[in-house]
Amino acid sequence: MASVDIVTLSNFASVMPSWETNLRSHLYALVDMGSNGIRFSISDLSPPHARLLRCLYRERATISLFDALNEAHSTGSSEFSPDVISRVSQTLARFRSIANEFGVPPEHISVFATEAMRKASNAATMLSSILSEAGLSVHILAPEVETLFGAMGARSGFDAVDGLFLDLGGGSVQMTYMNSATKGYELQAAQVGKSLPFGAARLINILETDDTKVRAVALNGLKEGMQGAFSRLQQEFPVLRETQVDTSGSGVDIYLCGGGFRGYGAILMHNDPIHPYPIPATGPYAVKGSFFKQTAAMRKANAEFEGKIFGMSKRRRKQFPAIATVVEALIAAVPHIRTVTFCSGGNREGALFMKLPINIREASPLPLLHHGNNIGPINSDAVLRMIQSALPPGIHSNVPTVLSLGIGPLFINDIWSRSGESIEANASFQLHRSLARDPGVPGLNHLARSVLGLTLCFRWGATLGPIDQQLFTALQKLIHRRSPEGVFWAEYIGEVARLISQICPRAPESQKQLESLVSFDARFTKSKNHTKLQLTVTLNPIMFEILNHRHITDSFKHVGKLSASTEKPCDKIEVIVQLMES
């Protein structure tokens, strides 16, 4: 009989397969035996792109260990049936064979289980069957390790984080707080976090029971558990308490992961004021706290909408009343919520993330997307500096642009790409590519994708057909929600890039080459009633003679006028073309 191997905070680093730069293979396979389903993935953590947690293969087996235990409970047992044990063992044997086909080293295959396996009285029997059938050992995560992996899996999708983290699975829900600017925040988050036995699968069974006393006890336990967990976190982190006392900052930021919470995110996206919502991914979908709190409207939408809701399975929709109940308990415990972000990462991503050295974990993932493209990093920096020089000082730091969001290199790489295609085709292509490229990659959130797509679309003139216009308008609204000036700067930067590509039709080979052709200077000037953005374009003698000056000045006149809702930081753009001194 296999022994039950519990993974704790003190031993997880030694139990899970390690990562080093000089390993012969950086492929890792993970199986997460969750309460709602069994998930399997193969990831490539090869340097220097390990931070991206590239997933090569993923699959989900619709085996609910929680349901299996719940059926056993109805007969007075807490054991997995022989049929369930057989199905699980055969499924893991298949996963093992897939990992072998991909060439994953045997020592890099990990299997871990959570709430349902912790509760089963015959867990050891299940583990023995899996070992015999699949040749795999299963690690059962202690609640604090489940909190660690869930929170760090969510955290892995961002450059930096500061807020509450909650993970809603089938059997339990975890809450903790993380600030990635704090040394040792990972283990501290796991140590002070709280796991509550109110997952979506478990809670829906309680809500559907005829025993009103059982329902009342559970709902009260959920409410008190949420309040107690948040109260403890406030005691440990005074800055968290300040978000609820000093409401000038509008509250705390919350990050949600796990299938249950992603289901709530899917309903929010389905009812988003930007409709249809332009980006088909729940992670990292973000909303304001005020919209997040509209649980009654979300319950109504789930109950009454008869069609398919993107991101929601039939099982998840059936569990939605339980999901909404957990959300309402969260809202009651944490009244001041500024933003809520739904995360695609979970236990598997967290387990992978925690293998990496801290210097890799805490590095921004966005620069790693800038590889294998048609312009080198030195030249990219030169073009970025050139574009930056065309922006006037004084742009508010909250305005999202390709520069402020850290996606400048991605933008630069596509200024010259596909130059042999028509501008109409390129405008459409870049608009769609920004949404479809690198799905699930850390750091490239919905706002960044929208700004990148819109700015590249403007670089190619933004001449679009009727179908693309709908997407174009939706992305403008998404950017406008963050900053009313965001669309203006996307159009302006796109126009600057278009001018640079006219002056330098091929990607520049050196900074010196680019600077010998053109330079920019930009500033705001103010009169009594008007603000003017003055852009000075200085061309070398050859470009000064070849280019049509009127065409250059006219190309900026339309900036900010494409949409009536676009707010402009100036009343007029004045372009001055002058000769470069020899």
C-alpha cells in the first residue's frame, strides 16, 4: 500500500523536481488532481524564456473527485469507489504516455492532489493503484501549499502585484495577500493565508439540500470564515487595513484564480458594457469593484440566458449560485474593492513558477516576447528613443501607451513587418494579431493587447472593413475605460511610426543611420484659450527634398478626430518640417 505523501511548506522545494540552467531537458509535466477535474500540462522552461512558462500541451479529464466522494457520502462512506480509482489510474497512465511521447524526463513528471484527496479515507488505495497503473507517485498538497501554488500561479501572469489573492476550486477557497515588492512575500503569503472548505462543487450541494439548518450553518461559516481570513490579513499587513479605512484610494485590488472565479469572470464579461467584449480570454480580464459587486444581475444573467456563455461549461453554470454566494461573502468581508482581475494561472503554473530562481521569477516577462524578430535589440532601442522624442513632456503616467505599458519592443518589431502587403490588409492583420498572439503569456493583459493592436492599426492607416470596425470600436472603448486620452496617443504614436517608416523604408541597421535621417522635438504650448502640441520634424537634406512637407503636416491633422469620444490633450497639432543642419 502506497503511503500518503503530504507536501508542506518545509519540504515542497525538495519534493518537486528542480530547475537549473544546465539541465539536459527543461520539459516538465504536471498533473493537478483537483476536486472539479484532473488537469494535465507539459511546459517548456528552457532558458532564457523560462519566465514565460510556455505550455506545449494541456488536457483536462472530466473526472470530479469531489462528486465521487459526495456519492460515497450518500451511502455513509468517504471512500473512492473501485470504478473511480480505475478511471483515475487509467487517465494518469495515458497522461504518462503523452509525457513520454513529448520526451519529458521521468524525474520531471509531477502529480499533486488537493482537497478531495485529503478528505478520502482510502486515499492510500488510490495512490497505490496510480503507482501500479501509471508508475507515478502522487503528492498531496497541504492547504498552505495549495495556497502558495494557487497564489503564485496567479501572480506569475503579472510583472508586479499588490493585493488580495483568492483561489476558488471545487472543494475549497483560499485567501491571502501578496505584495511582490516585499522580500519573502511568497512564503509569507502561504503562511498567513486561509483555506476554507467552501469550494463551488461542495457549496452547490449544500445550497441544494432541503435541510435549511445545514444551509444556514454553512452560509454562516462561509461568511465568518471570509471575515476572519481578511481580518487576520489586515492584522499582518497594516497597508491592507488602510485600503478599507482610507477610501481615497477606492479600496484594495483583488486577483482571482481557479475555475469557480473564472466562471464569475465569464459572466461579467458576458454582461460587460463593452459588448461584445473584444478579447476572448477570461484571464487577465479586469473590472472595477463596482461592476464586480453586481451579483444579482449576474445571477439573473446565468439563470435566464439560454444560449452559450463564453467561458462557461454546463457544470460551471450549474454551480454558479454557489460561486456567486462565495463572491457575496467576499464582498461582505471586503467592502472597499478598487479593481478585480481574473487570472489564468493556478496550481500548475504556481508549481512551475516556484521552481525558478527568484531573479527569474521577479523579472518582467514582456521583454522575453521580443525574440526571433526582424530587428535587433539595439536598433529597437534606437527606434524607441526616436518615438519617445516625438512625445511631449507632461503626458500623465496613467495614460496607457506602448511605451508606458512596456510593450514598445513588440510595437517596434511590427512597424516594418509585412511591408509588401497592402495597408488595409496590414491594419486588419495587426488589429487581430494583437489579440491572438502569445495566448496566455504572462504580462500581456487585455489593456496592453488593445493598445498594441490599436497603435499598430493606426501605423497602417486604420482603413478597415465593416467587420473589423466593430472590433476597432470595442478596443477603443476598452482603452478609453482606463484613460480618455489613451486612444489619442495610440493614434499619434501610430502616425509617428508611419512617418519613420516612410523616411526609413527598411528597419534601420544602426542608431547612427536613423539619427542621420530624422530627429523629432515635441512640446505643449499654451495660449490664453488653447493648448497646442507642436511637433518639429528635422530631416536631412535628401529627405527634406524628397518628402512632401504638406503630406507630413496633413497626416497629423486627423489625429484625435476619428472618434467623437476621444479626448485630446490639446486643441491642435502643429507640425513643423525643417532642414537638418550639416
